[in-house]
Amino acid sequence: MQFTLLASAFALAATAIASPSSYGEKCVTQKQADHIVSQVINIFGHLPNVNAANKTAQALLSSDFTEYSDSILSLQSRPLTGDGLTADKAEWIAGIVGRPGIDGIETLYTSPAGCHEVVWFFSFNNLAAATYRVRGFNLITLNSKNTQIKKLELEFNSIAWGLDDGELPCNFTAKA
Ligand SMILES: *[C@@H]1O[C@H](CO)[C@@H](O)[C@H](O)[C@H]1NC(C)=O
Ligand SMILES: *[C@@H]1O[C@H](CO)[C@@H](O)[C@H](O)[C@H]1NC(C)=O
């Protein structure tokens, strides 16, 4: 009896040591994923107003926040170095909150992707001239508690975006 108790105590200890990082780890839920995405849409759209969007962004992004996007670098004719788009969280917020809001953002699909990522498939339907809708994906990486965004990896139809807002340095006729 004594030996059995001791043996199971050792067995328990061994289990705990074998997987310390998975102990108590909580994976992001669909509800949390939907909430994160609705906050991101509110930041882009300046909803319900620009100050509220700023507050949402300050709370939602982690202090070490970064964003990556070959689509945006391509639109801006910048090299695809793999570097982050903005120096830090403050610069990103200034770029989104400090410019006109973007409305007409439609969610096509949102899902947890692993424990700390969310995949968001979206359509920007009202961008500038809005000749084209702009569809794309954002892979959102959260912190270990799934409360803040650490990283955005955003890829989208940047040709459509460039045709809508005139950013593309070429002249050809767009047909929706
Ligand atoms: C957003 O809030 C921060 C912190 O309060 C402030 O420093 C910044 O100027 C605000 N940005 C805009 C665009 O309102
Ligand atoms: C673009 O091309 C069209 C057709 O060739 C021409 O009519 C138009 O003036 C051009 N626009 C610009 C901004 O160069």
C-alpha cells in the first residue's frame, strides 16, 4: 500500500515534469476569436468613434506588437526583406487611427488556428474607388493568455487595392 502510493506520487511528478508548458494552457475559443476580429474591425473602421478605436487598439495590441505584409510592401514598391512594417505599436496605431477610417469590412470566415492564432478571411468592400472588393487573410498571433495581439501577418489582393486607391504606378483599365 505504502509502496503503491509512493509509486503513484512519483508517476504524477514525472508527468508534471514531462509537460510543464502544457499545464493549464488554454487554447483560443471561437468566441474569443470572433471578439478579437470584431475589435480589429472597430480599429480599422474607427468605430464607434476615433478615440474609442484608439483605446481599443492600445488595449488590444501587446507592447511588442509587429505586423508583416508582403502585400503592403509590394504596393509601396518596397523590398520584401521580411522586416516588420512598422517600428512599433505606436507607429502602427498612428497609421490606422491617424488616417481616415475604413468602412465596409466584411468577415467571410474566422477560426482559431492552433492554441494562440486566429485566421481571419475578410473582404474590404468599400475601399476608395471601390471598383474591386479586396479579399485577403490575416493570421493573428495572440499572447499566451489570448488577450492581446502580438503579431499580424496580412496578405491580400494588393492589385485590387492598388487599382481602387490609385497606388499602382501603371495605367490599365480596371473592370469589376
Ligand atoms: C491615441 O492614444 C495615444 C495614447 O493616449 C495618444 O498618444 C495618441 O496621440 C492617440 N492617437 C490618435 C491618432 O488619436
Ligand atoms: C490611361 O490610359 C487611358 C487609355 O489609354 C488614357 O485615356 C488615360 O488618359 C490614361 N490615364 C493616365 C492617368 O495616364
